[in-house]
Amino acid sequence: MQRNVPALALLTVVGAMVATTVSAQVVKQDVEGIRNFAKVESTVACAGAISPAAIAEIKKMGYAAIINLRLPTEQGADIERHADVAKSVGLPYYSIPFSASAPDPAVVDQFLKTIQTPGVQPAFVH
């Protein structure tokens, strides 16, 4: 039973996101330096990989924080550089590494706590 807890946590989070997305308006747009940008309502935007140069644009777009779910071992993740650039433009940056192949319920809890922190929304999640 213990082995299924992380999978159940991931399914719960994904299910909640799908339910939110189904009832929410999703707007996709092309943004230089951001792969697969999609804005969900006005509180969250989701995307794939970003370049450090895109961080200033994320701030200009009105996002209050960046939440990075990438693992430090992913190619091009460069989490320290992204955090430094975010700090230089005055944008809070949260690194919450999430492994889809080995999901950890504590990481899901950390994400949910972070996204609900006052001042984090609208959040840019990638």
C-alpha cells in the first residue's frame, strides 16, 4: 500500500489541475524563451522550459512569482542561474523539484503550500 501513496498523490494533483483547467479558460501564446506557455485564468500560467532571458518578461507579464518544478538534473535546468536572474528583477523564485517517475507526497504538499502563500499569485509554474 505504501508504494501507491506517491502515485495516488500525483493522480490527485493532476486530477485537480485537469478539473480546474476544464472549467477555466486556457490561453496559449508564444513567448520568446518560454516553451509551451499556457495561461490558466488569471492566477496561474504553466509552461515547459524557460530561458534566463525570459524571466524579466515573466515579471513584465504581471506574474508575482516563479515556481520551478524541474529537477536539477534535467538538461538546461540551471536552477541557480534562474534564481539569480529572478532575484535581480525582484521576482520571488521557488524551486520545488518534482519527479514524475518517483513522485513524493511531501513535494506535492510543498507545492500546494507555496501556491497558497500570500503574494505568490499570479504564479508562473514550469
